[in-house]
Amino acid sequence: MIRVAAVGDIHLGPDSQGSLRPAFDTLGESADVLLLAGDLTRHGTVEEAQVVAAEVTGLPVPVVAVLGNHDYHSDQEDKVTTVLQRAGVTVLEGSGTVLDVDGTRLGVAGTKGFCGGFAGRSAGEFGESEMKAFVRYTRRCAADLCRSLLELEDRGCAARIALTHYSPVPDTLAGEPPEIYPFLGSYLLAEAVDEARADLAVHGHAHLGTEHGLTAGGVKVRNVAQPVIGHAFAVYHLPVRAPAAL
């Protein structure tokens, strides 16, 4: 059993220094890894990223993150990523990483993801070039997520997690105004999770949403936006299965 701590939408700024560190310092007692599901900053500035870095530097468990829309706001996402990486955080975007958890290989594949909506009520790749670019970006994020998850299976991971900022399912958006669902996630992400047979999907973004959801293929989805879980992090227990033969 792998213990997965996760939180998103912590939105740290200069006045947040030290706010999460006391809780994060206890992670060694309850978790094997910490996942950060995007919107780590308020406006995506280097100064804010440095606050996040100070909160997670030297933690007793590895830290894996994706960025969120707030982390892109100032067009400094590359610099934000660099600050986090220097603090020891593995930042994913269309990529995956393998962690050794007491001899068990845990794979995490991550992408920010994007908008578009859900089955029957989604944007289509048709019409104006702007609309086609919008949907193609979401499609590319989903394709990269699927590819990364499959690569992790090929690498012999006994459990694989899909980490995104945007939601793959509408279940975990319940509580948000239905009118904004298309801006909170995309069914394409769920298709990627199901096609690659992930064991768990973790996301943030929907502050008024619901913690628990499920893909059409039966993969558990968890919305870990901090306003939803109400704590510094939530912990999920992930069973492991026999890995694919190398």
C-alpha cells in the first residue's frame, strides 16, 4: 500500500511564508509522496514561487507537481518551474517520473491539462482558428498524459497516478456553477486516464467542487483543491498490483 499525500490550489504569496511548513514537516509520518496539483502561486511570479519552494524544500518525502493556470498568469512558468526544481520538486508537463517507495515503483504522470468540457457538452475542433487551437491544446495535453502513463507501465511501475490541474470528470466539479464546467476540465483527460489504465487521478482547480469522482472506466478521481479538502493535504492509500514484465 502506497500512501499518497496531495493538495492543490494553495495559492501562496509573500504573506504566506511558513503557513504550510508545519503540516508538511509531518508528512514522513503519514505519506510516501506529496503531489501538488497546480495553482501553487497566486499570479505566477518568481517571488511567489520562492515562497512555495521554501515550504517544500527538504521535506521527508519526494514532491511531484504540475503547474496550474495561476502559475502561468505572468508568463513566467519556465522561471516558476526552475525555482521549484531547484528546491527538489519534480515538475511534470507531459512527462512522468518513477519513485521508489520501499522497493515498489510508483509512477506519476503529469500535465496541467486544459478546458473544453465533458461528453455531450464540449468544445469541438471546428470553425475559427482560435477555437481549433483551444481544443488542440487540450487534446495535446491529454495525449501527452496517456503516453506518459503508458511509458510508466513499460518501466515496471506497480502503481500509476495521473496528476493534473484541470479536472478529467464532471463528478468532482459538483458544487461549481454548471455554466463554468467547460472551463474547469475536459473529458479528453479522462479518456487518457482510462486508455492507459491509471490507478488514480488527482487534480485541483475547482475550489467549490467535490472531492470524490470516477472516470467512465472506473478510475478513482480526487479533487484535492485545498478549499475542497479543507486541510494542508489529503492522504489516499493506493494498492499496488503486479507490474508489467520488463
